[in-house]
Amino acid sequence: MKNFLVAVLAIGCAAILFTGYLHWNDKTVVSTVKVNQEVESMETEKKTSTKKVNQSLDDLTANWPEQAREQYKQSVEREEPFTILIAGSNALGYEDEGWSVQFKNQLEEAFGDTIHVVVKSYDLTSAQFILENKLDELVAEKPDLTLLEPFTLNNNGKVQFADSHLQIKEIAAGLTEENPEHVLILQPTYPLYKATYYPNEVAALKEFAEENEIPYLDHWTAWPDPDSDEILEYLTEENGSTTVNENGHQLWASYLINYFIAK
């Protein structure tokens, strides 16, 4: 009888333990399922959030050349910065906190760490730029997009149209050799008050860009008529040369910001 009771107790304990195990196992399975569901939900929300952010950034590039937009999108997906190079003469006003600085700051604020902005300015003509091998400095930055002010004002009276255009092609070729997907955008230097020969050089630059299917940002359309006194509000005389003043830098920067950061 005693052995029987022991056996019954043993069976009862085993049954209790087994029932407890099944209950614990069910709770564990349910808990695991809930955790997995929560993780999946969080991942979905993260993907949705990332998609929205990427779409928002993509919307900002609405005005860019299509090739540049596609390259930027791919850079974001790879989590690599898209390099924008701003290059040209000393008209960039980099050291004087000019338009290029304002433009750079606005780009970085809008696009965050998805872009890398570099400014390179040279007090040279396009011929001197090539002869002094300054192109190597631009190529070394490995830009995805270059906004080039091709020394048009510095070339005034010193470099022929045809020669300056060949030098632009050389710059474009050097940048494309380093990065086959590179996109070049041209823009003129600032306008002058009642100039005669210089506007013809700028008109020739615009025609060259159109013939070679190079995007051209004609910021002159945002300035007052160069033959009117109103433009003097945006220019100043320094050491016998005409330069852009604070108003001019703001106007120039605003034009570029509105193009590169679509609203």
C-alpha cells in the first residue's frame, strides 16, 4: 500500500510538473511571438520612416539634372555622401563670406550629411588654371556634381572665346575621367555696369553650354538690367575693379539656393 501511495504521488508530481512545463512553454511561445511581432513592426516603421526621409530629400532635388538626381539617390541608398564642388574664380567670394559660403551652408542645412560640399576658388584666367595644373585639385575632390563659374570675367580681354570653351571641355573631361557619372553645371560670373565686350563673352558661354548640352544656370536673369543704375546697388568698386557687394552676394546665393533646394 505504501509503495502504491508513493507511486501515485510520483505520478501526480510528474503530472503537475508536466502541466507546468506546458503552461510555461505556451507563455514563452506567446511572448516570443509578441517580441517578434514588435521587432517586425519596429523594422517596418523604420523602413517607412527612412523611405519618407529619402523621398523628402529626393523632392529637394527636383530642379537638378536627371543624372545628378539619380546619382544622389543612389548615394543616399549606399549611405555615402554626394559631393558637390563649387569651383571658379575669386568671384566666388569664399574668403569674404560671399555667395558660395551662403550657398554651401544652405545646402548642408537642407541635405545634412547626405552631401559633402567643397569650394575651390582661383584668382586666375581659365588658361592659367589649365597651365598651372589646378584641374588636378578639382579632380582630387572626386565630385559627383560640379557647379563651375569658368573664369569668364577674369578671361575678359585676355582669353579668346574659343580657347576658353576648349578649357571648359578639358575641365569637364578631367572630372569625367575620374567619375564617369559626373555632372557639370555652368554659370556666368556676375554682370558689370554698362559693359560692352563682356556681355558678348557671357552670351557666347551660354550658347556654348546649349550646343554641348551642359546645364547652364543663368543667374543674370535675377539681377537688375546691367545698363541701369539700379545694378549699382549690388556692385562696388575696389582698387579700380568692380566686385559684388553684400546685396549682390545675397542675390546670387538666393538664385542658386532656389535652384538646388526645390521648395
